[in-house]
Amino acid sequence: MSGPLEGILVLDMTYYQNGPWATVMLSDMGADVIKIEDPVNGDPGRKMILGNSSGTSANTYFQTMNRNKRGMTLDLKSDEGLEIYHTMAKKADVIVQNFRVGVVERLGVDYETVRKYNPTIVYASNSGFGPEGPDAKEGVFNLLGMARGGLMAQLAAQDPEPTIRDAGALGDQTGAITLAYSILLGLVARERKGIGQHIQVSQLSGQLMLQALAVNQYLMDGAMPEFRLRASAANPLFNIYRCADDKWIAMGCVQADRYWRDFAEILGIDELIDDPKFEDLAARRENRVELIETIDRCFITKSREEWMRLFRGRRVNCTPLQTYEDIPTDPQVVANGYLVEIEHPELGRMTQVGVPAKLSETPGAPRSAAPEFGQHTEEVLLEFGYDWARIEGFRTRGVI
């Protein structure tokens, strides 16, 4: 069954990650995304992570950030290239770009220019630090976004000096997710009000959205998020513990008093249930180090699977603490189809993270691998009314 964005045409001028993942999200839901790349250099992401530990030639970065898309090359600095772009813009529903502030204006592919050809266009721009202010024209990559937005400092709050802790470029990824969300808002507004508009988000705004609870806590009462070592967690029932098989279990009892009796009985420390030092959350917080040491000695006597069975048998919240190695066989991941397989013409079947949202009537799904460089150029130009003679001329003159 088709996705909810079937029939939506997106011109994608984004590169690297803080942009391309947004258009992947749209393409997964059925949008026809045409990726426009410079005919000489292309998306720099094509040169990122060329290879992996298995020794294959798979560019996992580019494949992740550009699945489902149709790829074409176009020289936007040439008059003919600009004419082609404007022709395509007339029929597009969405244009997405993440150039530095000011670049699209110099090229003549900016919102004010495009709206003359297509007044109802949803034009989305993703910058580093926002379109206004002294650093508006500065470039950004994941590390810079995380540094500017405070996330890097928070992730390393207990380290003696700032530390780069990241998995999968959270700054870029969050910026792209914010961008996709904003584009959908623009499409809803166009559908309901018949208007186009310029949408502007930034990696910095995405970082603040990601950390809204912690940042708001600081803004409202001046309190910084608390980071304690596992051995001194404020709520010992909201903590992680090592089991006999050297695997870790995460306990998630936010309502600690509600679960304290069951928790203690399962661990075999019944004598502590009514002990004044541990009888309620306040007492357990006061004596947390002693209690966690006791709990540690209990957990190390059984395997994680045994503890999981005991706690879940009494509906006490817990889950395994997993690594990426555990994810492909996680029964919940498998049952819900959170990972999907995509066929690549050279690499065969590739497994990737699928669509997080499950829509009952228009589910959407990843459909194809990332395009080869310029793979669909002729196909796209033919669809927009250019004949083979003109296409050959464009190629001869380096327009495509």
C-alpha cells in the first residue's frame, strides 16, 4: 500500500547528513525525492566512510542518508542549469536545502526566487545556527552543533574535561528530524490554507528541542541536570546492574515505593522492606550507596535472563541493557519490523533501520538503495519535458 506522501515531489539539494536524513524520512513515506548534485563533485557524503570492518565497499553513510531517492546532476551555476531548476521548481511541492546562509541567494535558487515560479512551494532551509545573528553564515557539522547546543558538555558532565561522546552524529540526526517535522507542518498548512512558505530550522534549534526538558529546568529554576554514578543513583530501583553472566539489566521503577516490596522479595532481601533506612524513597535515597552495594551482591548471583523472568513475572519494570550487536535479534525489533532489508544492485541485500511510525492504512516503507551518481538524470529530465537532443547538449556542455 502506498505511503501518505505519495504524489509529493521533493527537490532535495541537501548534502552530508543534516538534511539528507530529513528527505529519507519523507521518501520512506512515499514522497518522490529527486536528489540534485553538482555534476563534478556531487554530495561529499559519497566519500564518507568508504568501507567498513567487513571489508566490503559499502558506503554505509551515503546508503543510509539517501535511500529511495532518484539522483540527478545539475550545474546550478550555469544559465541552462538554473533554467532547468526553475522548470522543475514549478512542479515541485517541496524544496529542501542546507547550504550556508546566503548561498542559495547567490545561485538564484532561493525561496524569494522560487516563489515567483511556484507561489505554493514549501521551501525548507536547514542552517547551522539559525538564519539570524552574528554566526548565521557559519557552517556546522555534528560536532559543532553538539558543542554549541550544550549536549556535548552534558554527555561528558562527569569527565575531567569535555569529551566527544556520540553515536551516529546525534546533532546532525536531530537537525534532520526537526527539518522533516517542519516540512510536514508546511505541507499541512498548504493543504488547509492554500499557501506556500519558507521554513527555517537549524541544527542549534534541533539541539535545544532535543534537550527541552533539561534546558527548561535550568531556565526555570537554575538547576543543572544531575549526573550520578551508578553506585550512587538517587533511586536504586531506577538503575542498572551487572548479572552473573556479565550482562546488564536496567531497572525502571520510577514509582519506587510502589515496587519496593516486590523488588526486595525477588532479590531475597525481605528483611530490608520495613527497615527504616530503606522503607521509602526518601530513606533509600539517603542510604543509596549502602543499598546499591547490597543489590549488586544479589544481581551477581543469577543470569540476566533469570532476573528478567522473575521481575517481569511480577510486572516490575526492567529491560536488558543492549549493544548494537543485540539489536538485530531483539524480539521486539523483529516483531515490529524496525529493521528492513533493501536490495542493492551490487552489494545485495542490506539491512537498515526502517520506518519508526506505523500507519495502519498508508504505512510507507524503504523502497530502494541510494542512487548512483547521476543515475536518474536523463529519466528526470525526460519527465520534465526535455527531449534527448537537448539532454545530450546539456551533457556535452557540462550542465548535467
